[in-house]
Amino acid sequence: MTPVLLDGGDKRCVLLLIELRKLIATLEPEAVVHLRATDPAAPLDLPAWCHLTGHEYLGVIFQDIYGVRVKKAAVETDPRQPWRAIAAE
């Protein structure tokens, strides 16, 4: 399966996570996203977000490109605040 590229450019991680969450919602489990991000917080925020949601952080693929594998049983997050998990009812 070919990785899907999300070019976050120089966006802050907050905006990047919003875009990543939106993209992942359209992908099948086990799909891989290559995320380009130059925000200095990306190496910290991306693994933390993956830990929160249950998606698999694949690490640095090349320079400012990070890998994320979509997982089926991921935790749902708030669309506008993707660093906040939505509590199960």
C-alpha cells in the first residue's frame, strides 16, 4: 500500500493535528501516512498524539517527514481539538 502524503509545511502542530485527524478518518486501517512537518514541536507532539489515539507512530522517515500507521481501534478525538479524547458513553 502506497503511503498517503500530508504536507503540513510550516504549520503549527495544532493545525497539523487537525488536518491529520481529518485525513485519518478517511483512510482504511493499516494505511500509512507520511506527514511533512517543520514545526519544532512535531517530534514531540506526533508520538504523543499517536499514544493518545492508538495510531502507530513510525518515527522519522526522512528529515521532516514522519510516519503514522492508521489503527482500527483508535480513540476518537475532538475534531477541533484533536489532542482531547472524546469520552466513551
